[in-house]
Amino acid sequence: MLTIKHLSLATAIAAASFAVSASANTVVVPGSSHVKWTKSASGDLNNLQLSDRTAGVVFIRPSANNQVAPESSTNIGLDGRFLTSLQDGHYSAGVVCAGNVKLSAIPTAAKVNDLAIGAATINLKAGETQYFLVGTEQNYVPVLQQISAEQARQVLSADKTYKQNHQISRVNPENCPAPAPVPAPVVPAPAPVPAPTEYYVETRPNVRLNILFDFDKSNIKSQYQGEVAKAAAFLSQYPDAKAIIEGHTDSVGSDAYNQRLSERRANAVREALIKNHGIAANRLTAQGFGESRPVATNSTDAGRQENRRVMVVIPSE
């Protein structure tokens, strides 16, 4: 598996201008006195002509690896196609298709033709150049480090590194697909204005209990027992009257869910009045109304809090 390391250094100078100069290194082809193979040459990393379909890639393999054997070279592929083969002390710069690509690096010593082995997916942005430092581990296994343009300049300035000249890339930027059209921004439709709501007004003798319940809970916390005592005091004013414990909710959730929740909370208050305050059970009826009787808007937190209530009501004769 290819290892790609991203160095967390500044990349603000990714468009920095710099050139690499080196004297050419030529090899005479055996058996011929006048056929020469140019292995190395001087170069300029600013020669990459990029468009809205293409990106630049630069691979640098410093001579610091001190590996000169032919099998030590690193074959680099893009989407399974041959891009370059680097030996120590050389770099390669090329133009490729922008977008998500599969980058692979395989040592020549592996003696395989499948350049897609161990590929890693990276994103190449159109019109930008990305730089990679190529190193090797045991058995020439490649390790790629993504670096900034400034780091690339420093490496090339400090090291005698030539442009890899004897190669023919099989990645053809002329076949790069056109960039996808940018969709027009979606303008959201104005929110509908809610119709005026008629709020419920209680006219019978009543007291509201300010009990806050946890989400989906109906148990009364200890800090709200004073509210239950307030209900008991209210009922003492009507010692012969029967009372209804009403539970109400806001509009969050389904009608059926809110109906059951309001019933559970009304019953919880009824049981607390009976057990803790000695109110006769035959005087109290628990009834849930769900979200059907809002006393405030459900469009705000404050309004929903008003609607989440328990009432003790003395019904009309």
C-alpha cells in the first residue's frame, strides 16, 4: 500500500516561481558511438501550462537516498497509467487531469506491470500544482510526502537534483473531461406565514403548576414538589368540589405521542396529590389534551414552554 504523508507546513507560496538548473547527464547507447540517451537535464517548474481541466504534479527524489542501482527507481502511476520513473537525484514535473485520481508508486525492483497496486486516492485541484517528495525504505519501497512549493524549492536548492528526461508519460491531459458546470444557487422560497391561531383561554377556577418535565418523562422532580403543594392548597379552597388535573404539551412530536405524554403527566400530578397531600382520590380526575389547547405560539421556545403545562381546574357545575 502506498504511503502518502501530508506535512502540516504553510502552502501559501504554492505558486512560487523557481527554476532548477543542472548540467545534462548523457549516456551513450552500447554498440553505437553516435546514439545518445539523455537521462538528465536542466528544467523549470514554471513551464506547466494548466487549465480549468488540468493540474500539475511534481515528484522529487533527492540524491540523499544514495541509491543508484537501476532496480531502485520508483515507477509512479496515475489511475493505473505510467506517469514517470524516478531515480535518485531527479525530479519530474507533468500536467495531468484534475479531480480525484488514484496515485501509485511501485519500485522497479518489484518487477510488476500493474501500476494500480496500492494506489491512494488524492484530489488534484484544477489550475494548481501539488508537490511530492519521494523517498524509499527497505527493498526500495516508496514513501511519498506531500510538500509545499516552498519546501520543494528548498529541497531542489539544497540538493543537486536533475530533471528526469528519459520518459514518455501515458497520461494525456488533452483527454481531460470538462469541469462540471457550477449549479445556480438555489434561492429558498419565503417561509409561509402561519395562519393566526386562536389560543385557548381557561375561564373556570384553576391554578397552573410550573413543573418542568424532562424530555419524554412524566416523573416529578423533587424541586417541583412545591408546585404540587400549591395545587393542594388551591384544592383546599374548594373542599367539596371535584377537580380535573389537565396535562398539555407543545406541538413538537405527533398528535398521538403528545396525547399519551399529556395523560402520563396529568396522572403523575394526581398520584402525588393523593399520596403526598391526602387529597381524596374520588375528587381527582386526570385528563390529557395533548397539543390541542395551546395558550401561546409554538413557533418560539418561550411559547412552547407556556404550552407544556399541568393545570388543576374546578369544573363548572
